[in-house]
Amino acid sequence: MNLIYAALAFLMALIFGFVGVTRVGSWLIERRNPPIGEFADIDGARIHYVHVPAPANAELPPIVFIHGASANLRDQMLPLRPLLEGRAEMLFFDRPGHGWSGRGTNNENPSAQANTIAALMDHLGIRKAVIVGHSFGGVVTSAFGREHPDKTLGLVFLAPATHPWPGGATAWYYNLTTMPVLGWLFSETLTYPAGALQMADATTCVFSPNKVPDNYLSSASIPLVLRPTAFRANATDVAGLYRYALATAKRYAEIKAPTVVISGDRDKVVYAHIHSVGLARDIAGAELVWVHNLGHKPDWIATDLTVGAIEKVAGKNIDLQAMARTVEARIAGDAYGAGRCADIKVPQAELAPT
């Protein structure tokens, strides 16, 4: 019996030790990555955003950027704001539960998050905008275009995740985190230390075969996702994506806005041949831009092409296919992560329309 008590005491000490490490680690992350924008209460969620007002001679319409899983507003703002500032009004924000935004009580799926974005636009006086979504932000972008057509001037999807994929599996730690009690305990003890150890390697595979930009993790404040509440919000988003896509992908034909989809044929995060091909198939008039040897981050690696896509859906005459060839020439020799980051293989039978 004494051995049992000793084992339980050791287990409790271990748990409290990991809780302490996580609390201190989260405090340090927040100290190093403070909020850089303003806050607005949107239907009970405290949303953190950076609003770049329109210049008097703006040549482009307003642009709203929707970041992907594990990220925050800096992930798109850092590479794209310098190329567009002085040309358009821009809105960057932390999706509910990410970065410095609160989750609120009604942001558990992409449609609800699209509603929050629409309300934030109303709060800032943005009537219509081009919506730019990366990765998980792509499914939120699709929800916005479908459910808020009156606010949508055009859609740009960057390496999106929007359609059901083979088996619907996600990483085990996302599913574990969404479990009652056990998931809370996991996020409060192990996600910070384990995530901190794995983050650099995981980021290499997100960008692979392209190079991770210097100081990307710190400059884009990616460690913010390791805080327990943010990790739980992120896990809820990712773990629920397959069910949401099953229910809504059939409705993408309702989207009428001008649309561009940019994907790389070496994406190691999402099934580009399912999601991007599916969007181009389902949205009338959508243009699919394939970039050879591009990974999951066109917002950082193909910034010129991303801006060109924004310009095109805004009505400018842009040859995106020619721009894609220019990007390909620039990244043709990239082979970062070789041997460590496996390509996603899709069985031919799975490429049929869903």
C-alpha cells in the first residue's frame, strides 16, 4: 500500500511540476510576444486586430486576412503588409482563441468565425473586402464567401484546407486535447514542453521544400499557440475540420465572388489535390494556380503571386500563370527538409470529385 501511495505522490508531483513549467513558459511567451494591435468586443469575444486605414488614393479595395491553424495575425501581416501598405485598407486579426483574441462562446466552427469577422468589419466600417485565407483560414474564407456575399468582393485561397480528405484523420494530440478532462490535463501539462521541443522541426516541414525565413518563429510569434487555452482552441478547430467540410463542401457552388486558389505541388500539410482542385471545381470561374516545388506557405514564399491574386480578384488584368512560373524559377532548387518531411501521397481513387 505504501508503494501505491508513493507512486501516486510521485505522479501528482510530476503533474504539478509540468503545470508549473507550462505556466512559467506561457508567461514568458506572452512577455516576449505582447499584443501589437487594438481590441474589440465582438459578440462576447475580445478580438485582437491590426487595422491599416485606407490611404486617400487607395488603388485596391479593403483586404481582410484570415490566418491558419497554430498561427496569429503576424503570420500574414509580416510578409504582405509591406507590399500592400499605401495601396489598400487592410485588416489583420487573431482568429477567436488564437494569438491575443479570446475564444468567446460561439466561435467553435468556421461559420461562426466568419460571422465574427463580418461583425468586426462592421465595427470598423469596412463594407466589402477581398478575403484572403491561408490553410485553415481557407475554410473560414469559404464560409465567409458563402454566408456573407454582400461583404465579399473576391476570395483568395492560399494552400487551403476546405474539403473532406481520405480517412479524415488529424494528429493524435488534437483529438486528445478535445477530450473532456484528459484533454484539459494534457494541454495544461505537456503541450508546452513537448511543443517547444518539436516546433522548429514541425515548422521546417510546414515550409518544406522551401526555406523557413530567418527568425520566423519569433517574429511571427508562433509560440503563442503553446499556451493551454490557445492550444485547446487550435485543437478544436483542427479536430472539427473534417466534420465541417463533410457538411459544407457541397455548398461551395453557392459562392459567386471572383476567386483565385494558389497551391504548391509539394505541400506537406494539406491534400492540395483534394482541397485546391475541389475549390476550382466547385466555385464557378475560380482560377487554380499551381506552383511547382512550393510547400504550404505561399503567403511567405510567393508573396508577389499572392499580391497578384488579390489584384486580380479586385479587377486588375494580371497573368497569374506567368507570375507562377517566375516563382517556380526562384524556388526550383529548394530542397529543405529532404529526408525529414514526407510528401503527402493521395491515392488516385481519392482524387475523384467529392
